[in-house]
Amino acid sequence: MTDAAQTPETLFDRLGGEAGIRRLVDRFYDLMDLEPQYAGIRALHPSSLEGSRDKLFWFLCGWSGGPDHFVQRFGHPRLRARHLPYAIGIAERDQWMSCMVSAMEEVGVDEDLRPRLTQALFNTADWMRNR
Ligand code: HEM
């Protein structure tokens, strides 16, 4: 959007709104399920990834400036507390990021956006470490 009189585009818009974020999350979990290098973090998840897909999708919508589906359902994200049941160290953080970076590439997230998005997600992922 170039018209300064209009609302500036949010990260949510630039990711293609709900449809774009759903595609990204679905690819992320497909890769986690398929690729042996993500077996470590795959094993932390439930056998069915359907609930995990929904939760990450709902969370990222709000996180990127779109509708706050996650908060509407579950209240404050308390993301670090919600991850405490899972052992997350450097290896798990790096698998999560690598899986997300591949998903971003594969679904074609705007190249100009990727470095900023990667940095922001890295900060969140690093904050989730509890080992
Ligand atoms: C650092 C590596 C990470 C690992 C190993 C990890 C792993 C997990 C696991 C095992 C779950 C439970 C899945 C389920 O309940 O179905 C989960 C939940 C979740 N994760 Fe992560 N996660 C990581 C980083 C992140 C990051 C960076 C974000 C956000 C950008 C995120 C967002 C979420 C959300 C929103 C939930 C649902 C929380 C709930 O409602 O209980 N995770 N994660």
C-alpha cells in the first residue's frame, strides 16, 4: 500500500492474511513431519499435528497484527509458560527455526520480509529455551 492516507500494511497483510499464514503453518508442520532433521522437535508434539497447526496459525495471526484468534480462545499467550512442559534447548530452537525458514522459502514469503520475520521469530524461539 503506497497511499499514506491509508492504514499502513501490517505484517499480517504482507504474509497474505489468514490464507497466507495458514499455508506457511501447514508447510511448517508438513516439513516437521516429513524431514528426519526435525525428528527431535516432531517427537515433542502429539501424534496428530492438527491441534498444533491450528494453535500456531491462530497465534501467528494475532502476532503479525491480524485477528487475535489465539487470545480469543485461550487468553494471554504466556508462550514461554506454555512451552515449559517441553525440553527446549539450542538444538530444538535451531530445528524449529530451520523448519520455519524452509517453510517460508517454500511458500514464497516475500524475500524482503524474510530477514525481519526470521529475526523476530528467532527472538521468540530463543526466549522459549528452558534447558
Ligand atoms: C523453540 C522451539 C520450539 C519448540 C520445540 C516448540 C514446541 C512446541 C510444542 C511441542 C507444542 C505443543 C503442541 C500442541 O499442543 O499441539 C507447542 C505449542 C505451541 N507453540 Fe511452540 N515450539 C517452539 C517455538 C515456538 C515459537 C517460536 C512459537 C511462536 C512464534 C511457538 C508457538 C506455539 C504456540 C502458539 C503453541 C500452542 C500453545 C498452547 O496453546 O498450549 N512455538 N510448541
